[in-house]
Amino acid sequence: MMDALFLHAAFDARVASFNLREPREGETLIKVAAVGLCGSDLHYYKDGGIGAAQIVKPFVPGHEFAGWLEADVPSLGLTRGTLVAVDPNKACGQCEHCEAGFPNLCPRVEFIGAPPFDGAMTNRLWVIESQIVPIPDGMTPLEGVMLEPLGVAIHAVDLAKPRLLEKVALLGAGPIGLLILQVLKVAGAGDVFVVDPLAHRREMALKLGAAGVGATLDEFQSWAGKAGAPLVIEATNSPMGMRDAVMAAKIGGRVVLVGIPDGDIYSLPAAEARRRGLKIKFSRRMGHVYPRAIELVSKALVDVNSMVSHRFALGDSPEAFRLHAQNAPGMIKSLIFPNGSNGQ
């Protein structure tokens, strides 16, 4: 018998016994070393769902995770006990979007940790071998967990196509925003001004390379001038995030929307977007980016370690959700260790 964190409904998180299902063809068992608490997990907690993915019965969240193989995987040349990461996205591989190279847009996706598919906030789970991501020797469970959100950031920057030394407005300094900030710098972007209402997040943004920070859009406009930024990336959970991104962009600028708004609704002054002639893209999850994510971490080009502000045992995971939902001071990224801090 194992335990797991279940989300029953909005603001209803409980740890309870969890029965491991029978394996399916092509699956192998993973002993979870660590799992990240993601912004989308918080949306399930605060809103009871995201769009059509609603909580209709208790489910186990958690899609950012690393763990140890409980058996050899000859197809990958991996042996029992090896630490691996996992790509949570099981696309169908047959639809027009998959065939076009966009598995992140697959409408038939089975995504670990999104209802109705149970995730990794438990001791062990079955994972399809093709979703296992081998990682270098010496990479820690924390770094393995952070490859998935780093992949989201890489995909967002791929969509943004920053130009050399181009100024960027980045709205939101949560974990995804802070990773986007670092990937932008690696990609050759110029000064990045970060807007976030929480002081500890702004401080972390400065530490990780922001040229300036502000609590409000007015502070960005004072820094950049009325013309705005040629590139704006939004990574907030605010229903006003799209509006703020539009207002931060210059005429003819580009906007990439990465965040998921609370309540799943954006508010937008249409005339402002139309009169600026903006190019707006929406970012969803990621494509085939794990090799680059691994290289960025291995070469210390992106700092994922300093972003992890809190660690929780599985039994304390409901408290982690509660604190993040309240934007408790000092919280940036939390990891949950279902088998103890050393994975045992």
C-alpha cells in the first residue's frame, strides 16, 4: 500500500492510501525521487480544473518529476536504480498535429498528472518506457524535476524568437518566468525588464539577470518609455495578463502568452491590440526540447537550483498547495519528496 496526494475539488487536497494499478504493455515502474508543484497543479487546486480538464473524481497531480527505475529497461540501455526524468506528454503520434511535429498540441494526449490521468505525487507509478528521459550521471533529482518546466521555457522562447540584444518585457517571475528570463539571456536577448507584484520574486529575477524589475506595468513603462517593448512574454496567472502584455508592447510588436489565467478567462482591450498591429502567440507545454534542457543544466547556463525555495514531505503536501495558493512570502518553487528527502 502506498500514499498519494489527491485533489478532490477546488481547495481540497488530501493525502490518502493509493493502490498502484496493474502495468500496461510497454510500461516500467518508477520510484519517485521528487516532484515539482507546478502552476497548473495550483490551477487544479484553486479552480477545480483548467478548461475541459476538470476534476470529476479525486486524482493525483504531478507532472514534473524524476525517479529511479525499479527494473532494467533494455530498450534504453538503462539498469534498475538509474535516476531518470520523465516527459509527461503521451501524444497519439498519429494525428495531423503530431505528424507535423507538434505533439504538445495533440488533442488526444494522455498527460501524466492532468485529470483523469494520475500523476507523480505518490511513491511509485507506471510510466511508458518511451516517455523516460535518460539524464547524465551526477544530475540530481531536483535538476531532473526542473527539466520539464525548463522545457516549457525553451518552447516559449522558441516561439518568441528574440533578436540579438532586443529589449524584452517579461511579465511574471514565478518559476516559468524565471526560467524564461535565463533562456532569453542564453538566446542573445538584450535587457529584460521583469514585472511581478511579489518582492521576493523580483529579487530573484535580479539575481538571475534581469536588467530591471518593477511591481507594476507603470514601472516598466517608466523604465522603457511610452513606446513599449518589441517583445513581450507573459507568464502570469492573472486574468489581466494578456491586457498587460498588450499594453507593454510597442506598435508592431510581438507577444507570447505562456501563463494560465485564474478562472481561465482573459480580459483584453481589443482596440489597443488591434491598433498596435500586434503578433500574438499562445504557448502550450513544449515540443522535443529535453536534449537542450539537459545541456543548459549540465553546462550551468541555467540555474535551476536557486529557484527551489521549499521542500516538503508527501504528508505535508496539502500545506504546500495552501501556501502557494496564498502567495506566501518567500515561496518560488516547491518540490515534494514522496519517499523522503533522500528518496528512500
